[in-house]
Amino acid sequence: MNKALRRKIIVTAAAWAVALLIFFPILWMFLTGFKTEVEAIAIPPRLFFAPTVENYVAVQDRADYLKFFWNSICVSVGSTVLALAIAVPCSYAMAFFPTKRTKDTLVWMLSTKALPAVGVLVPIYLIFRDAGLLDTRVGLLIVYTLVNLPIVCWMLFSFFKEVPREVLEAGRMDGAQPRDELYHLLLPLSLPGIASTSLLAIILSWNEAFWSLNLTAANAAPLTAFIASFSSPEGLFWAKLSAASTMAIAPILIFGWMSQRQLVRGLTFGAVK
């Protein structure tokens, strides 16, 4: 066996080991959802058991899964569309009409992601209470948009910077106005980047738990709140909690697998060079 082949085998085995290590918690959660409560907390853990769907039935009887699912869809997709509507013209202006403060503005926008969310919970809660936005999809949509907007702007800025300026200059020579450049030249050329940015924003919104738990109660609660509802003063029901978690992550997990090519491209090229 030559050195190159041996190295390839070692790298492949290491990659599979890391992948299985990352995937194992998801697999264990999935299996626990088919156990009884006694089997779920058994020590040592039981690898072999008689599967049952009673937990999934109990979860659906306790809460309307489709209502939480629909809230997640509306808020995730809605916040992504709103973030793109704001970020596209913003990133276009910073990419093709930069000023001395453009880089500082980008850094400042990204620095807001380092702010602990709990640090601004009280003022946002009071503002939402006075504006009547608590436990509403509109309120959650606004918060998710603001949370994801810095990342969306940075990624779109990076993709727009990769578009050759000569293309836009040619359009200007033909009489294209800035609006024409944006909608008829830049957006079609940057469509793969916009798609990957949208997919990432949807995933981030779907997985956001802090704001959904603090700003919603029943009417607008998404699937993250649906999972948390199975933690009660009586204790944790691990089997039912695992079943609820599986039902919550399954849609976005399947969505991620189906769009992994675009996601990988977005994560690879979504940073400012």
C-alpha cells in the first residue's frame, strides 16, 4: 500500500468517525422517541428494545403539532424574505458604492451578533408589550429579521463583490439606472449566493429558541417552544421530549439535506475576503 492511498484511507476513516460522532446525538434522540419512559432512563442504556409509537401519539394529543409547525414556517420564511428585502439594496450600495466607513459599518453590524440576547431582552419585551406584539407572528418575524440581518448582509456583500464590475459598467453604458443594475444584472448573476443565504437564514430562524420562548406563549409559538413545553414541574419525560424534538427537527433536517449543495457553497464563499 503506497503512502498516498494510506493517507486517503486514514482521512476518510477520520471523516466518517467525526460525522458519526456528530450524528450520534440525533440518532439517540430518534431511538429514544420509540422507547417507553422507563426504557428511556434505564441505566445502562438499552440499545435493543421493542419500539412503540405511543410517545408520538401522546405528543400530538397534548399539543397541536401542525399549529406550531405552521408558525415556524411563517416566521422563518417571512423573516428571511424581509431580511433579503433590506439586505439586498444595503449590500449593493456597500459593494459598489463604498465609502471610507463601509468596512467599519460591516464590522459594527457583525459585532451586534456578539451581544448576549438576554442583555436586550427587557427593553425589547417592554417595547413589544406596549406595541401589542407579544405572542404574535409579526413580532417574532421582526425579531428574527433583526437577528439574522447582519449575517445576511455580510454574505450578500461577499457575493456581490465577486460580480465583475465590468458587467455593471457595460449596463451603465447602455443606459441602465442603479435600479436596473440591481434587478436585471446583479440579482440574476448572484442568484446562487442569494439562494444559499436564504437557506441559511431559514435554518437559523427555524432553530432560534431564546426569543420564541420569551416573546410567545400560545398563539405564535414555533416548534422550539413546542419542544420546551415538554419540560414540566413534574420532571422531564425523556421519551416524549425526544419524540417532540424529532418531530421539530425532522422538517429542517430533511430540508438541509436536500439543499446541502447550496448551503456548503454559501458557507464556503460567504465570508469577506
